[in-house]
Amino acid sequence: MLYNLFKYLDQIDMPGAGVFSYVSFRALLALILSLVISMVAGEFFIKYMRKKNHIEEARDASIDPYGVQKKGVPSMGGVVILAAVVLPALLFGKLSNVYMILLIVTILFFGFLGFLDDKIKLGGNKDGLAPRWKMIGQFVFGIVIGLTLWLSPDTVVRENVSREIGDKTEVYHKSEERKSTVTTVPFFKNNNFDYYEVFSFIPNGKTQRACGWVLFVLVTTFVISAVSNGANLNDGMDGMCAGNSAIIGVTLGILAYVSGHIQFASYLNVMYIPGSQEVVVFLCAFVGALVGFLWYNAYPAKVFMGDTGSLAIGGVIAVTAVIIHKELLLPILCGIFLMESVSVMIQVAYAKKGNKKGEKWRVFKRAPFHDHYRHRMEPGVKYIIKKPDGLLFESMITTRFWIVTILLAAITIITLKVR
């Protein structure tokens, strides 16, 4: 909103109005405002939820290994995160930009999906929204995002090409903008991969392209479902998901800024995506909201984000990666989310195998993986991974997971140059 207002004021030569044309300025304003909204609104939200008795009995001192009381903590704190992201995005973002629109719709859709789940849980049904409805919602929305990127005339890229000049290779960008299913592959010199190349055995070029777009839509759907579920599983300790996601958001912001800046994109030999600089404004609001939420969500938490927050966070991360054509970097960047999801699948599969033999088998003490460090082994259960022998404080587990995510974020950025 303010972008259009100040653009008009700049046209009539109002002093200082032109500063709103700078993405960096608007991004920093979005960061500051989202941080303030999250911190201020968080306190009012906690009081309101306690007054309405909308609280979650996550665990009490009798089952926590260190006797930490966590009964009566309000849930659905993701509502604060949503408000703290959307309001600055609306104020400082360029609302005619297709990527900004997609990200706003994404956080609202997944926030609503998570809100339904949290609302059902607060109503007395601890299982919440049936998993199949979550999966259907994620699948349908993934198709919508994929088709939008396919059909919108504004979602274009300028791919890199190179030419030999004497003993040197100069990288420059094609002058024309075109629709493309190309994506970045880490650690490879020729780091761009086009989905249509999978169908190179098809002789007809148009059919190849069509099949490439179909594959792109399917990959988009899978990525969105996987990352949103991974973020949801990671939300099991105070500050865990918010801290990890803020780090991931900063990394994606760097990648989006590089992709939206033609000189930097040329220097780093990555595809230039016109308009993707607006993603930086949204991500700054995203990071600010998460850091502000940590004011109340850090150990010991005064509020939980619930599925309202975790599903929305995962959706934003996934859609952002797809928008800037970096979805194949997510297994590195979101390695913590991937580990959480894989640990659950391994645990369930191994437990079923033991059940068939009438025994209790476990790979980890608990799953998702972060729970492994704060539980003791149960008698009569066969474990594969028994370390550590002692239990770790929740704050220590969370901090160490943050450190791992910082390491993965650094590796992700390094892939731009290590090929």
C-alpha cells in the first residue's frame, strides 16, 4: 500500500519519497515492524487466550525429565506470527508483484489449515484435523502454486549462458525473459537442471516442455507438503521451530536478493528472476515475526505456536524456494526438518517390524528426533541408538539444533560458489 503511495509522491517530486523504491529500505522497515508487532501483540494474545481458557496441556512436571511445568500454556500463537508477517507485507510490499501475492496467500492458507487443527484440539479432540484433510489441503495448494508459476506471464527467468573469450569464460544473461522449468542443482558446475530434460526420449519438443511443466507442478506439490510437515514435526520444543525457521528465512532472503539483482546473479552465475526482489521484503517480515515470537516462545515458553504457525512457516519456506528455483537446495537448508520427518518414518517402520515378532523395537528413544535427547529408555524395549546415556536440558537441545541449522545454511550459501 505505502509503496504505491510513495511512488505517487515521488512522481510529484516530494523530497524523500523515492526511498521507498529501494527494496533494502522497505525490507528493513518490514523487519522492524514485524518484530514490534510480534512482541507487542504476543503479550495481549497470551492474556486473551488465558482469559478464554484456550490453553494446551503439553506436559507437566510428572512426565518432564527435569520437572518443568508446562500445563496451562496458551496455544495457537501462530496467529501472532501471521499478523506480524502479513501486515508489514501489505504495507511495504509491492502488491502487484505475483510473488508477493503468492507468499501472502500461502501463509494465510496454511495458517487457516493449522488454525482448524488447533481449534479442533482445543475443543477436546487431541487428534485434531484428520491427517488426510491436511494432506489434501497441502496437495491441492501445491498444484495451485505450480500452475500459477506455469501460467502467469510474470513468472519468468533469464537463464545463464557462457561464452569463451580467449582463455577466459564470461557469464552473461540472455536478454529475453522466458518461462522456464529450470532449477538450481548444488555442487555441479553446470548447476542448472531443466525438468523437461527428464523427458528427452520424447521426440516432440512441445510435448517435452509440457511434460516438464507437469513434473514441475508435481515436484512443487511434494516440496510444499514435505517442508510444511517437517516444520510441523520440528515444533516440539520451546523456540525450536521459530529459531530454525528464522535462520532458514535469512538464508532464503539472501538467495532471493541475489536472484533478483542482475549484477549479483551474473557474478555468482545463478539465474536472474525479475521481480523476485519483493520476496526479500516478505522474508524480512517473516524473520522479524519469528524473532519477535521467540520473546515469548523461548524456553520456558509462555505460548506455543501450534499448527497455525508451524504449517504456515513450512509452507512459506517451501513456496519461497520454488519461486526462486532453489527447491533442490532444501534438503541441505532444511536438513533439520528432513531429519525430523525421516526419524518418524524410520521409527514407525521399525516398531511395526518388532510388533510382528511380539517385541518392542525402537531405533530412537522417541521420535521426532529432537525428543530422543530428553527421554530415558523404557524397560523391555530394544533400541538401536542408545546414546546419549544422560538427558539434555530442552534449552540445550534447541540451541544445538539452531547451531546445526546455521551450519546447513552456510553450506547452502556456499553452494553458489562451490561447484
